[in-house]
Amino acid sequence: MFMLVRPDDSPPSILPISLEPLLMTIRDECYLLGKEICIWGLQLSNPEIARLASLLELKGRTTCPFTTLELIDCRMDLWSLQRLGRALPCSYLHSLVLDYCRFGNEEIESIFSGLENNQRLQVLSLRYCGLGPQNGPRLGSIICQSSICELHLDGNYLQCSGALALLRPIAEYAEMQGKDQPDTRNSPQQLQAKQRASSTSNRITKPSGAETGKTASGKERRKKGIKKIKDSAGPWLVKLYLADNGIDGKGKEGENGLLEFTQILTCLIKYSAHLREIDLGNNVLGEMAATDILEALRARKTGKCPVLKITVTPQISSETFRSIWKNSKKSSITCKKKKKVCSRMSVSVNFSHQGSAVWIPGH
């Protein structure tokens, strides 16, 4: 991991930290071991972002090693964000964190444009970025067309309308899948596993029509018969963090807005087979919304969907709060059964003098 942090109370005589020497060294030395780059509290210039974007776009023999990019509390102008946004579709990033970077509508749109149909990125964090209700529809569209499965939006101001616009397409798809037919698609992780298995089997037994030949220039070419498995588009949302977003009945929409949001939220809770965690902390939902969430959790359990961990504000009745907590955690009976199964399947290990391990099932 590479980490650049602005020092606190540094004297004026010390030159500001520059990102360019690090990026130039990584590129010139073809250094591939560092997978994460984290930059905290820096003023990033246009040349620095241009150098970073060029590195993210590297393909061919020298690929960019980074799978995680964190720009936390960094200051960037519109040109820099547009350049970074253009690099995102070409990058190999699995995680993008832009927490505490304050964005206007034009700035955040530059990032959103680079996330459309992104089939690599799985984690997106935009905490305390100044997002508002107007950004909800765009976020919902991006989640539905990408492989993002973990979304952090804590500390923004989406309110009911923004959160509703974000969740509506995801909830409608989940309801359609839950009512009409089981979800026969594969998640991004399952697709990657299938790709690995497919490539392994191709190496072991290659069909005659799938062999590679060489052109006159010596470059390998693929013959017809090999079809690349494409990642399926979303929504694949597994973890959603919406804490401290002003989701209550006090905004412009009033109680009607909260009611609409609750209806979409409960639909998502009931039917989404992918969802595992929702954080709604520090949003004053009220007793009625909390009761609806509780009923949705019970319906989810009846429908045999995976356990969903949900966090709500404690500003509701203690009975409802406890019931939500009980219905959003794994059953202790299930845990005990797993322990018993593990104890029955115990194995012993014998080591030979050559250091190899022989596994002998226990009786």
C-alpha cells in the first residue's frame, strides 16, 4: 500500500507533498506489488491527476497495479475530476473511495460518467461529499448498470426523494425476480469463478476449433470458437450505507416522502436475495416506518432469503428496536448446528519425513 498524508502544522518552509515522483517511479520501475494507493488531505494539481489517470489507463505489457484508489479530503478542480472520470472505465480498480471530497453537480457528474457500465468496480464510497436529492436518480442508474455491490453514502443529504430514486430501480428489479422466477444470473464473484474454471479446462483440453494460431507478424490470434464470458450488469447491491442522510419526514416532501421511501425500502428488504446489510442510522424514520421495516424482515425470513443486517436509529420504541435487532441477526440455532457439523467432520493430520501432509478422515 502507498499512503500520502498531509502533515499537521507543517512549517511554511517545507514544500508541499507531490504525488508525481511516486507515480513516475511506479511506472518507470514497473512496480506491481503495491495494489492500493491512499491520498489524504492533499491539494492535487492538474499534472498530478493527469499522471495518475495515465497510470490507471495502462494496459498491455505494463498494466497498472492499483485495484484500490482512495482520495480522502482531497481538493481537485473540475478539469482534474473530468480527467479522472475518463480514466475510470479503462482502469482495473475494484474499490474507489472519495470520502470528504466536496463536489458540486458538475464535478460529481464527471465521476458518475466514468462509472457507467463499469463491470470491475465493486466498492464505491462517497461519504460526506455533499450529495443531495438530485443525485439519487443518477446513482440508482449507475448501480443498476454496474457491478458495484458495496455503496457507502453516509453523511450526505439525499433526503427521502434522493434515497427513493436510488432504491426504486433496485427494489423493482428485486421484486420482479422474487415474484416471477428465481435469480438465475450469477453474481460478479460467481462469474469470476466460472471464468477461472473455464480457462483451466481450456488449458487442460483445448478443442480443435479453439486453438490459437499465429499471423505472419508472429502475433497470436484466436480462431472462432472461443467466446469471452461477459460480466452481467447489476444491480448486485450487497451492502448499502445511508446513515446520516436526512431521511425523515422533515424535508420538502414531508411525511408523504417518508412513506414512499419506506414502501420502496420494505420492498427491497422482502425480495432482494443479494442484499446483506443496510445502515440507516441517524435518520429519524419514526415508529410507523420502523414497524414496516420489522414486518418486511419477517416476510424476508418467511421467504427464506439470506439474513439481512439492518441498522436503524434507536429513536423508536424499545420493543420495535429489539425486534428489528433480533430479526436482523443470524439464528443461534443455526450457529450451533454448524459447530456440531464441524466437530463431526474433524480430521487429523500426519506429516511424513519429507514434509508432505496426509489428511485422514476421523471416525
